Amino acid sequence: MREASTELLVEVDAASNVTDLLLEQQAANPAHALYRRKGPNGWVDVPAQKFLQDVSALAKGLIAGGLEPGDTVAVMSATSYEWTLVDFAIWFAGGVTVPIYETSSASQVEWILHDAGVRRVFAQDRDKAGLVTAVLAGSPLLRDRLVNVVRMDFEGDAPNLASLAAAGMGVTDAELERHRGKAVLDDVASLVYTSGTTGKPKGCEITHGNFALVAKNIVAFLPELLLQERARTLMFLPLAHVLARAVQVVCLAAGATLGHSPGAAGLLEDLGSFRPTFLLVVPRIFEKVRASAAHKAAAGGKARLFSAASATAIEYSKAEDRRSRGEGSGPGLLCRVRHGIFDRLLYPRLRQAMGGQVGYTVSGASPLSPEDAHFFRGAGIPVLEGYGLTETTAPCTANTPTRTRVGSVGIPIPGTTIRVAEDGEILVKGIGVFRGYHANQAANAEAFVDGFFRTGDLGELDRQGFLTITGRKKDLLVTAGGKNVAPGPLEEKIRAHRLVGHAVVVGDGKPFISALVTLDPEGLENWRSERGLPSLSIREAAGDRQVVAAVQDAVDQANLLVSKAESIRRFAVLDTEFTVESGHLTPSLKVKRHAVLRDFEAELGKLYA
């Protein structure tokens, strides 16, 4: 058993709550732009004073409507400024925020509203409001419950944010303060439901202390990102995800300006106009940006140049990594010369894709390929990979600008202890660990051991306290021959191929290891056009001999990582995609393994026939 800890850097008053972070920013500089809101004529600053006024107006509306401290209020919306506004209004009124992904199905909405005891819902627009209303009308669990649904806009008919603010005009500042100050650090601030990669989502009780302590200590832990002059970031991950929520509170504690982008459609344009100085990114975005850059280079007749630049970036970063470990002197002269040339010719274009001002990126939510991390760092976009779960209020470990090990997920954040049990399971104790699962004592009994939260992930700690994730305990495959196989590294290597969307390695109780592979539509189109092949749909490509041969190459490369007994013997290219809408991905783009195994049982049967 190994253990690593980082001392707490910042204490927080036990009688305070998350809303005090906003009051601190208002008191320090009322004119400082805490947020930037995108309008028809570009980005508009929202000063601390204005944000506090708008939050207070909505909070008074909630109080006028009967909200009592501790009441749960759901928010179903894509990432937006209004999401943040409503979140803080709920907290100021003394409520508990219950996020619901905007992509959630009717049955998921029903379960969360029921389990959390929700009586008020903020819905993004008329469509989402209609979905919630239909769920309420058709559910035997909710049919007799009076639930108010408010649209998250200021235009049109009531009930919406404008009518809610108007309803609260009679509530006094003293009454608002009574509600706002009711909660303390130990009280629940949010019920965040797990994404549900396995079974029915469980509500995680995230406290004010979890959010506030993590925020204050991350600011002190990563000052290079958060305390630089004019620090700003663009949030495009779903705010229903605890990682995005935690980062939102971190930005508030730091006074870093936050903008919002609702999704992938307009992201590149928003990055270019907002020009963030740091960015929270999931691994799939890194993969897409790199693949897109490679395709553009190939289309312009510069494939060999890009390949050389890519190899140089990776070589340069690896040399820097060895130096940080005390195992080398850094990049050699020839590598530095090549790197300097590419840093003038090619790398700036890559940096421009992320707005041109990004000094650091933070990767989380799922494992990042070390090759991608080296590529971006070598190209001048340092990647700080971290690790956490919903139950740890997102980050419990992270790399820092001065302490980075590519391939690891960093060291414990301040106020956190990481322990690796004898069976390899990662255990966590610290400021971010949640209070427990809502109304689920059986799950709570299984979740903790000796005061540590059992993550279910497998990992290793090195002598410097860096944690490396090696797999998922429940995902560990045991073949019929008794061989233990961790699917993660194999899946990651296959997914690195530009044609591949996702890979699911299987073989538990089977005579050998197999894989289900989906194709990436954009990668397929780029791959096809570069070879002068006719257009192929996903369904057509799944049976195309050249496509299958290319996927075989990816599988062969993955097999080089493992012994013959652990290698993939057979695979199937599926004629469909894994998406959030299909039910095979979580909103943070992680594969729901159980759903894949259930829905593609026939394909699996053919692999072992």
C-alpha cells in the first residue's frame, strides 16, 4: 500500500458558503469583469456588481415563490451564462442545485426529479420546458407533485427569468441575507447525479465546503493559470458535469473572467473571439484538433512537413519530461533547432486554433493519450492532466506547471490524500470528497473504507507522489484461461488512429480478447479524400476492405503493448456510431460499457462463434 498527500494551503471559515466567494469579489473590485457574455455585437463584460445584482433579483424571486433553505432546484440547460446566473441565484436563496444534462432522456429526467425531491425546474428554452412538463404529466412518480418550470430567458411570456425577478421585488435585502447565510460549509450545495456508466444514476451530495475549499486551494495550487494578469477561460463543457461546475467556482475564487460556449458548433469561432489564456479540455477535443490539423496539412500538400513537426514536438516534450525526472539534460541541439523552425512555421497555427493566447490547457474527465499530451506540449500548448470523479468534486490530483509527469494525472491537490490499496484500487480522502450518496445508505456503506472513498479505479503512485491510472477495477477482464487484462491501454491506442471513433475491448470469461470498433465520421471523410476514394457512409465503410485493413493496423499497434495472451485476436467494425443520443456515451463522452455490451450482443456472439 502506498500513500501520497499534499498539505492544505488555504483554510475557509466553517460558517461561510460558496456565495461568500462572490461577495469577496464584489467587495474587492465591483467593476471587475467576472464574466463575459456573448451578444449580437460580440462579448460584453459582466462586472461583479452587475452579476451580484442579477443573482440577488432572481434569488428574491425564488424566495417569493416559497423556496426554503435546503430545497432542491433542478437546472436543465446547455452551458450558458444563464446557467451560472441561475446556479448562484439558487445558492443565494438557500437552495440546492440539481443539474440535469440537456441531452437527458425523459426517463432520466423523471428519475432525477423524483429522487432529488425537486419542486422547481429551470429549463433552457421552450423545448426543454415542454419535455419537463410532459414528464411531470406522464409520470406516476411525479404526477401529484406541484413543480414550477421556469424558462431560462428574459424575453417572451412568463414564467421566465424576467418574470421571476419581477416576482421578487417585494422581498427585502434582510430576508435575502437570511436565506443566503443559512448554509455553512458542511451543508449540501448541489446534488450531482453520476453520468451512469453503470446502472441508475446516484445523487452525489456535494457540499459548500467541497466547492469552496477546492476552489480556494486550486487557486493557490495553480497560480500560473489563475492569477496571471487578465486570466480568462471559455467554458464549453456541460455545466451539468461536476468538473465544469468546479472550474466555474475556481474561476470565481480567482477572479478569472469566464465566458460560455454552448457546444462544438460555434466553438472555434468563440475561441478566436474570446481568446482564453487557459482552457479546460476533454481528451476527445485534443484528438479532434490534432486530426484536423493533420488533414489540413495533407490537403495542402504538407503531410510530410506536419509529420516531421509532430515527431519533433513529441521528441522535444519527451526530452523535457526526462529532464524533469532527473533522467536527462533536455532536448538535444538538433531537436532544438528543428523545434525552433517549426515553432515559427507550423506550431503557431495550432495555437491559433485555441484562440492564440492559451498558456495552459487542463485535461480531465477521461484518460489522455501520452502521445497527444507530448504533441501539444511540444507545440507550445502545455497540457496539465488531472484526475477526479463526481464524488471528489472533480479534481483530486493534477499536474502543475512546475511539477509535470506526462502520462500521469499528477500529485494530490492541497488537502488531499491518495492511497493505493493492496489490490491496486485508488482511495481518496480530502477536501473534495462528497458527503455521500443521497438517500442511499447501501451505496454509502460500500463507497468508503477507513474514511477513504473507494474510486473503483486502479492506479500506481511513484516515489514523488505522481499518480498513474492503470484501469478500472470493474472493467478488468479475466479470460477463460485466467489471464487478467486491463482494456484501457488497448482501447486508448486503437482510438489514437484517425479512423477510429471508439473502441471497446471485451473478453471477460472468453477464450481470447476481442474488440468492438466504431468509426469517426470526420476522420473517415478525411482519410477517404486523401486517398481519392469515393464517399463512404459509416455503414458502407464498416464493410470496406481498405477501412477494415486500416483498423487492423491500429489493432496491431495496440497489441504491441501487451503479451500474446492479452492481445486482441478478433475485432468487429460496427456500422453505427456511439453517441450521447444513442445511449452509448455519457455527456462527458465516456463509453457506457454496459450499454455497448447489451446493445451489440449479436456482434459479440459472432466474434466468439
